[in-house]
Amino acid sequence: MEKTQKSIKRLKSGKALNQVVAEYYLECMQAPREGRPVVWMPPMNGAIEMCYAMDLQPVFPENWSPVCAAFGLTPRNFEVAEGMGYSRDLCGYLRNIIGYVNGPMQAEAAMPLGRLPEPDILLSPNGGCVPVMKIFHALERRFPSAKVFAGDLPQVAVEEIKQHHMDYAVQEGARLIEFLEHAGKRKLNEERLREVVALSDQACALWDEIMTYRRVIPAPFSAAEIGIMFVMVTRQGTAKAVDFLTLVRDEIQERAHQHQGVIADEKLRLFWDNIPLWYNMGLFNYFEKMGGVVVAETYSAAWSLRLDPSRPFESLALKSLRSYPMVSCVSVERRKQMLLNACREYHIDGVIMHRNKSCLPITLGQMDIKRALETELGIPTVFIDADHMDARNFSVAQFQARADAFMEMLLARKGYAHG
């Protein structure tokens, strides 16, 4: 599928991101040789900090899928998964990682960033979205020698978390630590855990500050730069995340103070709802030819959860409870309020609704949100039919036709004469 255009990245710190990504995957590949047990886990949970505190190597198979999409490697992985009977209607993350571990990984095929090391330990969740759980069920069969921890947390909305939920999550954390100490042959040092939690909290504080600068008019950076989120997925609890985000914050702060926007003449501020198209990030730049900048998106809000280093176990328990309900297990009403608030804070003129074939939980409720945007804020929306992983489910021509008409309407509303 032809791309709209190459993604334009304007932050100088974007070059540093390339090094951060390469170093992370190099670290993953070196872990077995250095005697560090490899732990495969889902993203967005307190086990990340535990692993870094215990010198275990966390690996995120779900995060590997956007990497494969960015490098154009998903088609062969999809082919393997679909040959095994996995339907094209299933989540693209699931189909990609299933195809990868049963195809290129087995053949040790060359990859731009090497390959994932086989897991010594699998943290198999009993929560979050169904595809994530099913990914790990399949990984248990693919890697039968890996030691498996079957996690268990209540699926409860963020606003409904009570003390008994916290107590249970803390107990599960203690059970996980006991398992990791036995399986990884390492003892957890509580003081080291406090240090890791403090670093994780610093990264979240920096992330929040970075996102705040996007409220500035003109916006100092756009959704095309959202790849900086990589450290929030893979590096929470490390000095590397803090150092990189400090670099990003300083650059964006300077751009904001100098009123240096993404484009010379910002006319329209746009919001993207749902996961980006990892294989076509240039899509975010498409709106710029008509003066539009995607200044905010749903996905970036999920990765920052402030922690209290003085109470590391409780903080990580709360992080684990809150993480998935921030995105895929959140009520339509809460999603609506989150998006309405974001539109007010970021001075949004129009919302792009990505009707995502690969992630129905985040797509459900978009019509209700559309009505609320129009009736409560007077903000128009446009629907883009696509898939965050599978380019076969995205039509560039259809996207361009809808985007152009939408932008022309927004410009007319604000009194601009297009063309």
C-alpha cells in the first residue's frame, strides 16, 4: 500500500531516539550472553520497574509489532499467522507477534534491529484487552521451557478503584516478586526498587511537561514525533529514559519560547483519536499542506502515571490497576470526558476519528463521542477507516478524499479562503 508521504520529524532529539531504540534492542540481544534472564511481558504495568530493579531484561512483544510495521516487516508475519488459521479480523499486534515467533524468529531471519531473544520467563496477564491475553497464551505454547507467571488483577474502572482492589494488587505484586526471585535467581533490593520507581516517576513528570507544551500556539511538535513514546513503553525506571526525555523537554521548551511551530502558518489544530498507523506515520504530516497540525492524540495520555518512591509496592500496584483502563478497558463515558477535556486544553478545531479495524475496544463509542464534541463544543469530526498495523485495511485515496474535504470545511469555518 502506497504511503501518503515520508514522516517529517523536526525535533533534533529524534536522532537521539534512533540511538535509544537501537541500544534497547542490542541490550535485549546481549542479555542471554551476559547471564541476565529475559522476561517477556505486556506493556503498561508495574512489573517493568521490578525487572529493572532486579537486573532482569524486560521485552515487550506487543511493542515489537509497531517496530515491525515501521520497517515494513509485517506482511510476512501476517502471512505466517494467517497460514496458521488466525483471521485477518483479529488484532494486528496479535497476528504480527504470532507470525514473527513462528516464522522469522524461528528462521533467525535478519532484522533491522536484530531479533528478540527467547524468553526465560513469561508474565502472562489475566487482564487488559483480550488479544494481549491471547498473545501470551500462544507464547506459552511456543516457548514451553519458559517459566510462566499467570498474573491476576481485577478489571475495574479507574474511578472505581477501592482499597480492597489495592490490597489485592499489592498481594499480587508480592507474589510476582517471589516468583521472579525464584525464576530469575535474584533477590529484590528494596532500596534499589525505590531508586527505579523514582526514575520512573521522573520520566512521567517529564512526559507530562512535554505534553503540556503542545498546548502552546503554534504547537512546537506534532503527532508525527510520537515515537518518543518508545522510552515510556520500554525504559520506565531507567536513567536512559530520564536523560532522553530531558533532552526532548529542553528542545521543545526552547521551541515553545521562541514561538517556533511545526509549520510556518498554523491555521488548524487537530486531535487524533485511537492508535496511530505505525506503517504510515507520514499521514500526520498530510494535513500540513492546508495549515493543519495534529497537536494531540488519545494514545499519548496512557503512558504517564505518577509514582511515589517512598511507597514503591503500592505505587506499582496502582500503576498495574490503572494502566489498561486508561486506554482499552475504559468506559465510553470516561473516554468521552477525556477527549472533551483534551480538546479544550489543546484548543482543538477538529477531531480525526481513526475507526481502527485492529482495535475495537478503543474504537467503540466513537459515534457517542462525535455527538458530544459537536453538541457540547461545536467541534467537527471526520472518520478515517484504517488499521494501526495492517496496511491492507487502509486506502490512501479514501483517506485523502475525506481529509481534504474535512480540512476545507474547517478552514471555511474559521474564515480562511483555501487555495
